[in-house]
Amino acid sequence: MWFLALPFGAIEGIRNIQYILLTLLCAVGCFYHGKMHIGHKSILFCSCLVIYLLFYLLVTESNPVGYLTKHVLIFVIFFFYCGSLIRNGKVEEFAKAFVNVVSVVAGISLFFWLFGSVMGIIPGFPTLYIWAGTRTTVNYFWLYFENRTQATEILGQTVIRNTGIYAEAPSFSGYLIMALAIALPAENKKYPLKQKVLLVVTMLTTLSTKGLIAVMILIALVYMFTHPAKSPSKFVEKIIIVIIIISAASIGTFLLLEDKSTTGSFLIRMDDLQAAIKTWKNHVLFGSGYQETSEIIQNFSLSYRGNGLSMGFTILLAQGGIYMIAFYTLSFILALYASRRIDRTLFMRVLIFGIMIVFNLIISSFQYSATTIFIIACGYSFASTTPIKHSAEAETVAA
């Protein structure tokens, strides 16, 4: 919302500031985390990936400046930054910092949502912002934004959704999903139970269909993969509980989708889906090009304000084809393979996190965000970087 609010929202390229800040912070972070060393394997691996990405640009010739700076360059920076984290054993520390930041935002938003939006005890200040036209929100000390355009109706009553610092609830729930995917599978001594409860409660107040479904899926995954069955009876019990959770999630999903089936949001998403698939069929291998939306929009059946695209996976398929889908998928596969070689617990946590990222990518337009590119880069870097302690052990064995 800080980038959308006037007068900043009217400045062309204001969002580029985040990429500049990320570049500077990653450069500082590489030295801050400890010994800075880039192995030959990482350089070779990254070079092959860059050639792969550049070949896509050579074929599609779409938005070269934006693609090179916001996709290729930022990917390389993230790749070596993640390598620095992995090499110095700081990944868990970084993940905890991310969860803590999201938890702080969640706590602040929950406070202002309850005492400001719901109870009206704390006054807010009207603020104009640009998002598919000029709109009005209410800010609470610029720490929480009440967007009444995002309100929903429950049992005949209009309820304000908790959108945090975002223009819409799904964007907020997307980061809550990532934080929960890290925290829930972990032990309580790493992430306290009260922190997990805070994130879940905040997710529920977003009243986001994606968020509600994500919580149910996460609970099922965590129970399935992090609670080993030590006897046949426990195994049967585990299967029954998982079936109950999945059934409840399926029924809840069906009821939510049925309730939303006539809403503008649902109809727009379904129209997005068919338009993206129709576009992909015309460009199966390489897609229509990086952030090329004109052909997708031409395939819309509905006419709506802003022409926003909402389904990340199908947008990536339409614009990047099988070629870019393979690039994203391979990162997940390599991360799973690398984690499996270390230990089962890490493998399960990577698996759960990866499933939730895929879910988030399918439901929301996160495909080109800096966060998604960071996760992709981290997966590749994880598969090509050896932690310092492993290298030391190898030297000891060799001696």
C-alpha cells in the first residue's frame, strides 16, 4: 500500500525502489553472514541457468529491460545471496527472521482490525491510492489499511476483511501462508505455539478463500509428514485423521466456491483461467513473452476494470510456456533432492513449504514477485552450494 498510496502511487517506476534496496541489502548480507566464498560449482551452475533464461528472451524478445533487471539480474543476486546463507549455515536464522517479521505485521494488523475496523475505537485517516483506478482506504498510522472494497458478507452481515498492509486480502494471506509453511512443521521450541496461533488467527481474519483452504491443507500436511506412525494401529489412526481433515477441507472448499460462484471475483478468475490457457495453446513451448498481457486480455470473455490477471500458474504458462514452467519446477525438484541427502526432517519441511508455494502460485498472481524469484533462486542455490561445516568434515576425513 505504501507504493500505491498517493502521491507515490502516481510516480512511474516507484516500485523499482524495492529492487534497488534488495540489491543493496543482499550485497551487504553476503559479507555480513560470514565467510564470503563462491565455489566453481555455484558459478558454473548459475551461468547455465542464466544462459537458459537469456535463451527465453532471445526467442520471445519481450520486455527485455524489465526481464533482464527484474527477473534475470535479481535472480543472480538472490542465487549468490542464498549461497552465502547456505554456506554459512544461516538458512534457519533467515527463515526465522522472515517468520518474525510477518508475525509482527500480523500482530499489528490484528490489533487495528479488531479495535479499528471492527469496533471503531481507534480512528483511521482516509487515504487515496491507485489500484485499477483511484480508490479510498483508511490508514491506521500507516501500519494497517482498512479496504472496505474488500469487505465480504457473512450471514447477511458485512464484515471488514483484514488486509494488513496490502490492497487486498489474498496478497496478505499469501505471505501468511509462507510464514505458516515454515513455522507449523517446525518444533515449538523454534517457533512458539503462540506465534503459530497468531499467524493462524490472522489468516482467518483475512476471510480469504485461499487462506482458509491453505490452513486446512497445511494442517493435513504437517500431521501426515511430521508425525510418524510407530505401530499399525497408529498408522490406521493417522490415515483416518488425514481422511477426515481432507474431507473437511474438500467440503469447506466446495461450500466456499459454491458461495462465491456468482461473485465477480470468482467469475473473473475463471475467465482469467480460460483466457490464459487459450493463449498458451498458441505458444505452447515459450509462451507469449514475459509480462505480455495483450493477447490474454483479448481472450477475455468478460470486460472488467483494470484487466488484472489473477491466476499465477496459468499466467506463467501463457507467458512463459513449458520452458519457464520447467525452470520453476526444476528448482523445487533439486531442493527436494538436496534436502533428502541431508536428513528426512529437512526433506519433509522443504516438501511442505514447496507444496504451499505451488498452491499459492496457482491461486494468486505471485509468479514474477521478488519473493517468488527469491524462493526459486534459493532452491537452485541449495542444490549447488556446500555448507562450510560439510567442507571441513570432508577435509578431516581426507586427512
